[in-house]
Amino acid sequence: MVNLEISCRIISRGRGRGPVIISDKPLSFLGGVDPGTGTVIDPRHPLHGRSMRGKVLVIPGGKGSTVGSYVIFQMSKNGTAPAAIICSNAEPIIATGAIMAGIPMVDRPEADLFQMLEDSVEVEVDAVEGKIRV
């Protein structure tokens, strides 16, 4: 049952669903995430030690090297990628990675998800219709 539907911009088409893993800090995939496990390995990041495999990753955006796009692609090939990605404002690194990997991705939600969501809440990202369903 959908309690809330939030409009957003589509970055990478598709649909994904899962429990939320959320941080208000940008994430670098190159050197910050282990593509073999999907675990955040950057010891300075709030999600350190947590896996995003099969979850809906909610972050403000990415940072770091363009090689991060290939890390996201490798995660998809390894089966360790998030089910979907939501960014406040997508930047080219994560957007390119999500598109190459076929991971549903949206940005610019019409609500402040960092105030509304918490870890483990079930979310559906509909990057066909441009909707986030909580």
C-alpha cells in the first residue's frame, strides 16, 4: 500500500524497490565502495561498513573520479548494486554509472527525503513515471 507519492526527475529508466539506505553526505564510488560486496568502505563516510546491495540508495549526490561510473557498472555485473538510486541533485558520475548499469535512478524529489525517510523504510522508485512511492 502506497502512503506517499513524490514526483521527481528521471535519470535512468526502470523500476526498483527495496529498503532505504540513506545518508546526507555525498558518496564517492571509486575508493568509497567495494564493487565485490556493495559495501561502503570509506571509513569517513556515515554508511561505512554497510551494504547497498538490493537497497534503495538515497544520497545528495556523488563525488570523486569519473571512474566511479565504472564501479557502479561493475557492481551491477557482480550483483552487488543498489536496486535504485535517489539523489537530491544527480551529477554526471553517478548518473552515467546508473545508466550504463541499468539501475533505476531519479533526482530532484519534490520533498526533502532526508527529513522524511529513515533507514529500512520500503521505497519504490518508478523511473518510468517519475515517482517515488513510500
